Amino acid sequence: MLSRQGPKGATGDVNGDGLQDVYIGGAREQAGQLYLQTINGFIKKETPDFKTYSFDDVTAAFFFDCDNDGDDTVAESLEAILLHT
């Protein structure tokens, strides 16, 4: 059956290098994945919080600069739980 709830994805500049990074939300019991863009392609960034909170589908994902430090933070919704890196 095709899911209409998740996982969701988003793009933003997580590390402030001017390149768009990619977040792909996880499904039930599967951690989300964050990929940092480099001039040579993408590299996966290990983020322990994504595994810790992988008990449900990611139903929303977006990037924003929540701490006003010039780089984006990924936020995801797991039925109203907000995570950030």
C-alpha cells in the first residue's frame, strides 16, 4: 500500500557552506537520513537523534535557522515531536 503520510524530505544549508543539503525522513522503525552536499557529491552525516526517535513515520520535514547562527536546522514532525541538529 502506498503511504500518503511519509516519509517526507527537505533541503537546506545545514553547515553554512552555501550548498543545499538533503534530509530524507524515516518511516516506522527507520531513522531519517541527512546528506551533506560537497563539491564532489553528497556524504551521509550520522545523527544519533534520528535513530533515537525513529519509532514513527516522519510526517513533515523542513529547514530553518532556529538559533539565528547563519545555518539551517532540520526539523521533523513525528506526531508533534520536534528534532534538530
